Amino acid sequence: MPRGAFAQETAPAGAPAGAERHGLSVFGDLKYPTDFAHFDYVDPAAPKGGTFSQIGPTAAFNQSFQTFNSLNAYILRGDGAQGIDLTFDTLMTRANDEPDAIYGLVAQSVSVSPDGTVYRFRLRPQARFHDGSKLTAQDVAFSLNLLKTKGHPIIAQNLRDLIGAEAEGDDIAVLRFAPTRARDVPLFAASLPIFSKAYYSVKPFDESTLETPLGSGPYKVGRLEPGRYIEYQRDTGYWGSDLPVNVGVNNFDVVRYEYFRDREVGFEAFKARTYLFRQEFTSRTWATGYDFPALREGRVKQAVLPDRTPSGAQGWFLNLRRPYFSDPRVREALSYAFDFEWTNKNLMFDAYRRTTSFFENSDLKAEGPAGPDEVALIETLGGRITPEEAAVLKAAPWSPPVSDGSGQDRTLLRKGTQLLREAGWTIRDGRLVDPQGKGLTIEFLDDEGSLERHTAPFIKNLKLLGIEAHFRLVDPPQYQRRLNEFDFDTTVRRFSVSTVPGESLRNYFGSVSAKTPGSNNLSGISDPLVDLLIEQAIAAPNRAALRTACRVLDRRLRAGRYWVPQWYSAEFRIAFWDEFAWPTAERPTYARAIPEIWSARTRSAG
């Protein structure tokens, strides 16, 4: 996501329509007043200086975890560099201790029309690009219109209800939205990067390039070596350093992202102090690898921080564009071949919990039979759903099976075999075939091998069902191209919705996104009832109604058997060389906020 990005909308409670306000949130509740000095979770006196280096923990749009070959992370082409968002400013930026609030950055205030379709952002007159030129409303309008027409498909789809952006002089940017727009679209737009209109008037935007773009953010692109590392240098003359949203953040002189094709190699590099901070995603490494001299001597520290954000959905997503995955019985049968209990115990040191929901680790997750509010929503759908569909929505949602932990639970495998028979598949010469005699072969596509050992037992069990399967490792650019073109059988992804999801639901699960290259709808979900429930969630007038709609949506999605769910952990496992200080205030609830609020440790900091 872009720096400061969120994805929701609306005005502070009690603010009259048309009045200028300093922030926005989805349902109108803001924690910080107009005259706030800084966010509560920062140290306003944090020292500036030092270096923070890491393997990037997240990737958005065209970014890859394994490599980069472009400094344009906002289009479909190429593999964008992580961290490039540090070089761009946005109209507003997120508060990480609120579920959905953003506050003025380039925009000092915003007013909203009574019908919620027109947003007028008043820009700060001191905003500047790195070359000293003034950042104006023309740049804002140019950027949003450009991203809508030429940006990455995920961005373009999220902006589909942005009718257009225009400038009223240098200091007022006007964004006009369709009356039917999702509630989060204005906040998404306000969180997108602002480009220089003058810069891109002579350079093409929709090409991958290693030429440094002109930005206005707190950092500039520094040293880099494509595919290996990229550094960002703090701009000591940054125009916005004293704004309340920037006090106590962006403290390091250098922020560096490292790239490794292999996780084991990356871990060895951390032990050798090639980089300074590591979020550990491999349970085996966390359990057995952190016993080396620097850690025993106290020069490396470990910590486990609670992750109170939605864990989302991680699993093997099945591509329904493949004819053999069109039958939900076939898709469900695969779930009986994956023994999570054995995998968790023998390969992951019982460090994980089973993912069951598309809204895991959140109050949006459906559990048990539908409650009164959910039943009431289901009944409002009336003739748009069948009685059978309504009954499924009211019943306890589908969850993946629990095995006996043996690695080959024969009872579950028999259930999988029965489902395949019901779907018309039979065993012939030890091979599962359809009525035309064609076998079922599944390729597990990935661009790095850390999950191969978890997939191998799954593949072994699939072969007991007569399914031929293999793990296919490709290089990151090929992997990204194949995902963009939906040219795969199944692949692993983790998708996390925000605490207040809106337009992103269409991108993950909507019928339009199923046909949009580069979208997050990997399974190709195209279900009118899912679309209907997405619209119910987007139109929810308050948090309680949103929660109800998402729970019903979760029930429908889980009934589709679109994936083989994997696992999640509601915590951040981090290790770092003992060179950092972090605020004594309580960590923000809705983000890791590292390195944003950390700083280099000084003698005075202990």
C-alpha cells in the first residue's frame, strides 16, 4: 500500500456539510482534534540519524519480495522497488491507532459536499517537490487522473468511481465521485502518491524504469543495485517535517531494503549483520535458528508483538478459470488431503492457528449459525437468493476439516474420494480421470521455495486420491507475469482486508475483478450473490451493519470452497541488532509501525 494509505471515507461526527475539517474517517469518528501536535504513539523528541535495513515485509501492486527492476511501483509492468512510496507525499496520511482515520499531509483541510460526492482539498502553500518546485492542485489532479487511466489495475479499479479530479487554482484540488461510490474510495484517493505534472509531461508514466522519479516525500532514492538492495536517503530539507502527522516519524537517515531469493540465505545475512531488522515468517527458523553468538551476547534482540489487525486469508488459491476446478466438490476434496495438524506439529513447531475465514482474526469473521442481525440481512435479500442459498448462509459456515494429525488421515481421504466420485471422477489404472478419461494434474506455482516442504506432504496425499501434482518454482518476474495473466492452477497468497473494508472487497472477490488482469481475485470468483453481499457491505451505514454484512459475505465465500486454507499467527516475531530505540508509549493498534516510529539508539536513549 502507498505510504499513509488506508481505504475508507466520511467526515468527523458533527461536522456540518461543506465545513473544512482536518481529517476523515469512514464513519465520522476521529480521535485527534484540529490542533493536535503529534500522534500519541510517537516520541516527538526521537533523534534523527542512523540506518534502518530490512527485508521488506509486504508487497503491493507490482512489487515482489524477491527482486526489483523498476522504480515505478504503480503500474502493471515490471517489479517495483519496495519503499518507493517513501519518496512521494499524499493528500492525507493514516493514524495507526485508529481503524480508519487519515489526517492532512499535503492537504491542510478538506470539505465535503452534502451528498458526499465532491471533496475539496485545500493544499498547504509550503508543499514542495524535491527540486524545489511548488506542489499544486494541478499536480494532484494530474496524478489521480493518471492513476485512474494508466495505473496498476488494482489502483484503477479502486478509482473506478472517481469521476475525475480538477484544480481550482493552485491550492484547491477537487475530487468528484459517483453517487454509488464505495465509502472508502475518497480515502483511498487521498492516500495515493502525488506526482509532478511537469516531470511526467516529458516522460512516459506507464513504463518500468530505473530512472529516479521526482517526488516530494521525506526520502529520496539513494544507492541501489537492481535485485539486491535499494536505499532511501532522508531529505533533510523536507518541507513537511514539522507537520503534526510527521512529528516523531521518518527518523532514520537511511532506510534500506534488502532482497534475497532464498529465505535461508536471507537469515544467514541477518546473522552476519548485513541488515539490521528482521520479521521472522518461518516458524522453524524462529524455533531453532536464533541461537548464535550475537544473540547470546545481547547484541541481537528478539521480541514478539501482538498483531491486532485482521490476519486475512492465506492459503492455496484454486484458479476456477481451469475447467477441472469449476466443481466445488473437486475443490473441497483437495482440503481433505491437506493435514494441517500434522504440518503444524512436525514442520512449524505448533506456532500457528488454522485459517478458516476470509476475515480471520477480526470481528468480521462468521462463526456458528447466523445471529439475529445476519438472519435479518439474509431475509432482506428476498427473491434474489434461493431458499437453499439462504439456508447455507444461516447455517454454521464451512471450515476446513480437522485431521487426526497422522499425516494421512484415512477417514478424511475417503471423504475426499467420495466427493470426487460424486463430481464424476473415477480411478483408472491408479489415476483419477474425468468422464472423458482425462487425468487431473495440479501445478503448485511459487517464486520461492520456503513452502515446498509444506506442500510436499499435501502433494503426497493428493496422489493417494489419484491426482498428479507437482511444485513448480519459477523466477519472480515470470511468477508475477503468470499471476497477472491468471496462468496458474494454484498458488499461495495472503490477502488481508482492512479493519473497515470497502472497495477492496470488489478487487478480491468481485466478478469484474475476476476478468481484470493483475487483480487480487486469483481464484476468479464470479458469483452474483457475492457481488450482492459486497454491495451490502459497501453500503453499510455504520460499523455494526458493516460487521453483519461482512460476516454474511464470509459465509458465502467459504461455501464456495475457493481455496485450501493454510494458517496464521496473530503476532509479529521480530529480531533486530541492538541499535534501535522505540517510543515508550503503547504501540499503535493497527500497524507494525516499524521503522516509522523507531529511531537510532543514542547514548541518552540507553
